Amino acid sequence: MSHKDRPWVMRTYAGHSTAEASNALYRANLAKGQTGLSVAFDLPTQTGYDPDSPLSRGEVGKVGVPVPHLGEMRKLFADIPLTEMNTSMTINAVAMWMLAMYQVVAEEQAGVVPGGDLTPEDVAAQLAGTTQNDIIKEYLSRGTYAFPPEASMRLIADMIAYTVHQIPKWNPINICSYHLQEAGATPTQELAYALSTAIAVLDQVKASGQVSEDDFEKVVGRISFFVNAGVRFVEETCKMRAFVRLWDDITRERYGVTDPKMRRFRYGVQVNSLGLTEAQPENNVQRIVLEMLGVTLSKNARARAVQLPAWNEALGLPRPWDQQWSLRLQQVLAFESDLLEYDDIFDGSHVIEAKVAELVEGAKAEIERVQDMGGAIAAVDYMKSELVSSHAARRARIESGDEVIVGVNQYQSTEPSPLTADLDGAIMAADPAAEQSALDSVSAWKAQRDEAAVTEALATLAADAQTDTNLMPATLAAARAGATTGEWAATLRGVFGEYRGPTGVGGAAVAEAGADLLAVRERVRATGEELGGRLRLLVGKPGLDGHSNGAEQVAVRARDAGFEVIYQGIRLTPQQIVAAAVAEDVHCIGLSILSGSHMELVPDVLDGLREAGLTDIPVIVGGIIPESDGRRLRELGVAAVYTPKDYGLTEIMGGIVDVIRKANGLD
């Protein structure tokens, strides 16, 4: 079998740091003969900020590839022929902008010039790829949104209509249930909320009137999905078979799609990073393999694209070798096993069929509940609270031992691992010069462009945004003129306004209090009385890191432990966090940072507290933090550092009480 006959595409990430570095990594993979690959890249510009924004400080080059303007998009794809590629962009809020810059670079590569024989339309028709473009799951599980829900859905509909007419081989939206599972979704919730999102998108496209009835089947046919696969691989197999069945029903019954090919459930998968552990991280390899089996064993529900995390992602950024190991896992399954030689091995299994039927029934009931609320957008608050509650329930099962995590809450004894003998060498360190390089790039770009052309293009964009005009043409014009990501987003914010999504913390179910939680609750109460009032904990997420699940769970458990919790959601500057600490007169600040930017953002918060005369407020930090960085943070004055190995939230609450008592001289 050639790689073209394989049932899934193996993805490689273009990486982090600068556009040049990411380009070099991908070209190196091609040079090694790793054919059958598509390129996927994450972009820290999801929220529409340029590298010189205060919110971007410390995170540039760590949470993806910075692409703030057309020049960086050129670097990213230098010598990579875009009309011959299939590119996946893990991008949501600014998906339209990224696609516009991608198309313009493709036009430049092809030699499109004004008045020439080759037109932009000719080039666009050859492009193939995917933009994630799923804003609802951003509200539910990550928070890297830029605009209010209605405006965001308008951008999605405009982009879908444009691609259907101009880029017919492009998947304009990749409905993403992956992050829903990481946010706590059960299989039933993952099915229901992802499909409710798809319904909301299709209804929006229909209502926009930009796509004819004849073309609407093409819209349905170009929708793809991006799912999560956990370690319970039998259940995950059934979930995928349920997805196939439900999508076929919805597209046939709700939208009248008659062509079976247009009703096909097309999906890619990244297996679950949430279940990867810092303790005994070598166990993550077998977890990843089991998770991969859940989306490949069933031929009738098999993923078309598979990407795997690395064994050491709970420790820090994986190195190129670690990424290669994950790629080899896929290649062994595809080329050495006999999996692809047989029809679906689950057909006729009464066990599988019963589980699939159970999931379908449960998902249909939850979809109907969401529709009764007015659809996915109207039900965002409800779905968010349900996810936070589900996640809290899972955390409680892990802490009680009802859900076993090998090496974490059982089988904890271990021989020394050669993989982690040198912890600092077991992960990749971000290039410290990447941020300054990005800043210099923006400055140089602005210095050489035609400011009048940029001003005119952005004015047209703003004017079109106030009407029903499709925004893709104005966005393309802004990209060609040399506008930056931040300028494009700021222009639309000026029309659409700002937005802060729900945290789900207030509506989360209250945990059943066991003996440990009751004991901590009593200590919180008693310490508060000694200090003259209820203990107040500020949970803050500085920077652009959109992974809010950990912070939400800390906030929920702190509430259940008796703290008064101040949690304003994500995307805050260190200065805003300090200001909130002053305004709320808090007893402790907890910072959650999963992007690797702790050595930049935490010192900024500490400096701000010193400037405000609040050195007596203890600061604790949680995140993916290497031990050497943890030592440095404690030397700088951080009271406690928590990493994924510290899974006991109730125990952490007790630690926070200790920190507060020590800071106030109560011990």
C-alpha cells in the first residue's frame, strides 16, 4: 500500500517559536521522506492581538507560531507550494484573517499580478486545507475568542459562504469536540454539544442567505470535525460510531441532504492530552497507543487524520525527537499491523451496538434540551456549567481513588526512569529571542508599508462590518495592504464590541463534602475568623493562555472549601490581576499558567504587588512548570508551586490555608 491508500493522514506540527523555525521543522520532515503528511500549526494570534500587546508578553513563540502580518505568513510557507499542500490551521476567532493571509501568500507564490492572466480566483480554487473556526467550543472550553457570539457566528457564516464559492476544496470549519472532553465532557456531552454547534453553524449559514439551496449540500459536505479520544478506547470507539450515526440522521432529517457522500462524518483526532501524567510519564506512551486504537479500530468510524501528543507533554514542551516518537506510533500501526486488511471488526457485536444505542439516545436528549433553549449560542451558559460540573465530578473520582490513574493515585512506587533522569533536558526550552524577533518584525513591517492603503482598507472593513456585506473581500484587501492581525481584530472590535464569556464556576454543582473537605472547610472558617472575615482567594490567568479548565476547577473546589473566590476568567494582564487583588483585599493570589510563560508573567505580578505595597499577599502558581523553574519561582518569592503531579485539589486547598496562615504570622 502506498501512503495514499492509507485511511488517515499523519499530521506533523509546524511547531512553535518563529515562522522561520517552524518552516525549517516542516521542511526537515519532508526531507526525511515523511510523505503522507499534512502540516498543522497553532497560532497565538487566535484572540487577535499583535506581539506588542501587553497580553502577549511572555507568550510569543510558546503557544504557537506568531503570524501577525503577511510577511510572517510568507516566512512560514517559504518554498512550500501552497497549491500542492493540505494545511490545517488550529485557529478560531481570527480564522478569516489567517485564511486571507494564506490565500494572498498562495497568490504571490503563483505569480498573480494585477491585470495578469492568472487571477486570485484561479489560485483560490486550488487551495486545500482546514480552518478550525469553531467559536462556540472556545466559549465552552478555552476562551480564545475575540468577539461576541453573534458577531463571531456572522464571521463564520461569511467565511463558509466565501469558501463554498471560491475555495471549494477548503474545509471552512472544523467542529471541535476535543476541548469539550478536556473541559470535562462525558461522551454523551461531547456528542451533544459538538453536534449542537454544527446545527447552530448550519442554521446561521442558511439564515445569511449567501448560499443557494443547491449549494447548501456542499456546505454540509465540507464541514469536518476534530475529536478527542480518551483511554477508555472501547467507549471511545462506540462514541465515534454514534457520531457517524447521529450526523447522518441530522443532515438527512433536518437539512434534507440526499447525497450520502455529503452526509459523511469526516473527522480528525488528537488523542487526549488531559490524561497524560507528570508522574511516571513513560506510562503516557501506552495511554497514547490505546487512545489511538479507539479512533482507528472501527473501519466505519475511522479517523481521516490522526495526531498524537508526546509522552512528556505534562512536563513541558516536547522536543523534535519526542514528536517523532509519536509519529512513529502511527506509522507502526499503519504499516506493520494488519488493521487495514479487514472490514469493520465490530459489525455484529451486540456489546458495541448496545453502547452505541445508549450514547445516541442520550445525545439526542441533550441536543433537544439545547435546542429548546434556543440553540447552542443561547445555551452557552448552561453547557459551560454542565462541563465544569462534569469535570469537577471526575476530579473527585480521581482524588477518592474511584477512578484509577496508574502512577498517580495507585501503583506509585517506581524505579528511576532514564527518560526523566535529566528533567531540564527532557523538554524543549523556548527560544528566549523569539519574542523580541516578533516585536522587531512588526516594527519593520509597519515601517515599510503604505499607511494610507492600510487606513483605507481598514475603513472599508469597518464600513462593511456595519452592513450585511460578506467580510472576506475586505479582509483580503486588508491583508494585501499590509494590515496586522491586531489592527484587523481591533477594527472589528470597534464595530462588534468586547466580550467576556461565562466561567461556569458559579453554576457548577457543589461537591459532596467528604471528611477531608470538611476538615479543610473548618480550617478556612477558623482562619478567616482569626483574620477578621471570610478568606478571599483571587484565581488569575495572565496572558493569552486559553486553557482555563484547571483554573476553573481550582475556583470551584476553593468555593466548596469555604473561600470567597474572585475569578474573572482568562486573558488578564499582570497589572489587572494586581488591581483586582487591591480592590478585593484578597488573602492569597493563585496564578494558573499552562503556556510555559511562568518565568515572565509571575515576576510581573510580584513586581506589581511590590509597587502597590502588597508584599504580604502570598502568591501561589500552578501549571506545566519544570522543577528548575519551580525552584527559581520560589526563590523570587512564590509561596508554593503546583504541577500536574499535584492532583489532589482538596489537599491544595489545605496548602493555601497554610500559606495564608504563614503570611499572616498565625503559626
